[in-house]
Amino acid sequence: MIKKIGTILLMLTILTACAQHTATDDEVLYLNVDTTGLEKYSYKNGRGDIIIPDDRYLQVYTDTIKTIGFATRGDGNIWAINTKGEELFRAYRFDNGPDYVRDGLFRMVDENGLIGFANMEGEIVIDPQFQRVGSFSEDLASVCQNCIFEKHENPKIGKLLQGAFGFIDKTGKMIIKPQFDLVSRFENGKCKVWKDGRMFYINKNGNEID
């Protein structure tokens, strides 16, 4: 009886290992770079099947796609793509590439330029709705509500003319109401903010602290 149970367990282990191997071959994509002329980028699965051809994207930002990766056609949009080669949504552009993942989330944009958040499973967790929003830090992200900024060649750094900054949580709920002229990000439970020409620190309840 013990021998029979041991045999069954061994078979289950082998089947599980095979299933895991097959999943890896089917689902994980590996970057292939053709350098014979102008660099071309394609993605293959573990069996060598081409899933994303080399004529689709001008530049890629991910060498191994386990859940999602990022690529651009060269039209200014950076796409989040899955292991089937499907384009899911546009990633927010930051530092000449896709937005950094912070606290498990990164920014994405819709066709109107409104910003939301997604995770590395390719799921949009906060719908695009913000004109300007910072990355998450310690589970909070700064947002600017009803904001109008001074015109600047880089719209991300134009001076604030109207509106105020507050903070949302990872559900998109406003936790600290918009009231600040400028904010940084939370570190060790506090955040540097500016209001009416004065700089001070607040806690996660939005209260001023020393």
C-alpha cells in the first residue's frame, strides 16, 4: 500500500513538472534581436515559435515577457503587451521609457491622455481619470485636481496656476483632499508639501507634523 502511494505521488510530481514546463514554453516570451542590418525585434516562445514578428515594434523595453512587456511602434505610444502578443493599453511615458513600477503599480494613459494605474498582471486597477498623478509611494499617490498649468515645452513641469494637490490610495479613493500647491512623495510615513508659500511635512492623515 505504501509502495502504491509512493508510485502515485511520483507520477503526480512528474505530471506537475511536465505541466509547468509546457506552461513555460507556451506563455513566456523571449526577445530575439536580428542585427544583420537595422536592429529588428521579435519575440519567441520556449519552443521557438514566433509570437510577435520583427516588423511590429521599432523599440522594445522587455527582454523576457512572463506576464506583460513594453514596446513602441515609434509613434510616441508605449504599449503594454501580453504573452499572446496582444496590446492591452498604453503605458505612461517616463524617462524615455515606460513608467517605473512602484508599490506594484505603474501609470497608464487612455486615448485622451488621462492617467490611471495598472499592475504587472496587465490589469487596470484604477481607471484613467487624472490629469496629473504621481507614482505610488507607501500606498499613496499625489494627484492634482482641477489643475491648470503654465504652458511649457514639457507639460509635466509647467507651473501650477489653478487647482491643488491631494493623495489617493490604491483603490483611487481620495485620502487627503486636494489643498497643496506642490507635494513630494511619502517616505517613512511623512511627505514634504508646500502651501501658501510655506513648506512643511504631513502624515498619512494629511495633518501637519514636525
